Amino acid sequence: MISFNMVTKIYPHNIISLRDITVNIEKGEFVFLIGPTGSGKTTFLRLIYREIKPTRGSVYVMGENLAKMKERKIPFLRRQIGFVFQDFKLLPYKTVYENIAFALEVIGYNPAEINARVNEILERVGLSHRKDLLPYQLSGGERQRVAIARALVNDPPILLADEPTGNLDFEAAKNILDLLVEANLHGTTVLVATHNREIVNSLRKRVIALKDGVLVRDDKEGTYDAQA
């Protein structure tokens, strides 16, 4: 599903974010991407989303070499990848329902199908009763659930989450994790970049660890700390 082959990413001023990364993520896997701030986690995700290209090496997503992908094909790739951000990135003047519906409107779904899909995903994330509220009227955990609903409403084969529990208390973070696990059980390949030790240690899923842009650990059923 996702393949990095000797990937290096160097930003201007010779800032090396990733160095010679080779890793494969199979269809249907649930993977935690961990490491300290500045270790390259966000760069890793941005490469999958084709927001940036590698300086050296190749990134394949669903069989496509992203470095060679034509610009006109990038929107089609991104429709197949759900992305959940730490800071939610909700549209402030649209309701919960409208925020989720907008993700389908921009790719041309008809109103009846939008309505059916949005109401179904609202039910899954437990926010049907909040669908007419604006983002500022929601708690942090509820806003993140909206962001996850928006990412999943198109049934993407891949879901990327960048620190999705970073600003939440443990209970809210656990609720978000449950939604990501449920998405994975539905067949979505899930990759979560996180600093949250408790969440990682509670699941014992695959753990890919980065440090200073280098892959230092890849454990099939890992914990946040190798000795934990």
C-alpha cells in the first residue's frame, strides 16, 4: 500500500529531514509512527500525501511512483487518502454537517448521496446530535471526531493522522483512538504519527520509530519505548 525505497528528503539550507528510509506498509495495517519533535514524522506523512517529493529515492502509494506522478493526477491520489490534523483544520463558519459534506461536494457527489454518507459517518463517530453546531461550539475531542469523520466519509483506503490526540486529555484521546481502530477494522490502512506513549503502549500495533530522520526501529507489535 505504501513503500519507501531509500528515501532522503533535504530541505533548503541543507536541512536533512529523512535519510535513506526503506519501509513497506501493507494493505490493512495499523501503524504508529513515533519519534521526538524534528525526527521526520510529518515529512514522512507529507511524502505519502504528495505534498512534497523526495530528494532521493522513491515513494510508492497504491502502486504509483509519486515522484513521477503528473500534477493532474495528484487530486485523484488525495481523494484516496484521508488526512487528520492535530489542529483539526475545520471550516469555522460551516456546521459539523457542512464541514463533512464539503469533502464530498468538491469531488462531485450528488446531494442525495452526500446526505446519506454524511449522516452515516456522523452516526459512526457519535455526533449526529451535534451536526448543526459550529466548530467553536464543540469540545476539542468533538472537533477531532469531526475531522476524522471528514477524512473517512469518502471511504479512503488510507488514513493518515498527524498527532490526532496531541491536544486532548486521555479519555478524549482514547475515544479518537477507538475511531481509528474501527476504521482499520473496516479495511482502511491507518498510519498515526504520535507522541502519546499511553495510546501506543495500549494497542501493541506495529511501531515505526524515527530519530534525526533515520529509521531506528520497526517492531511488529511494538511499544513507544523499546524496553517498555
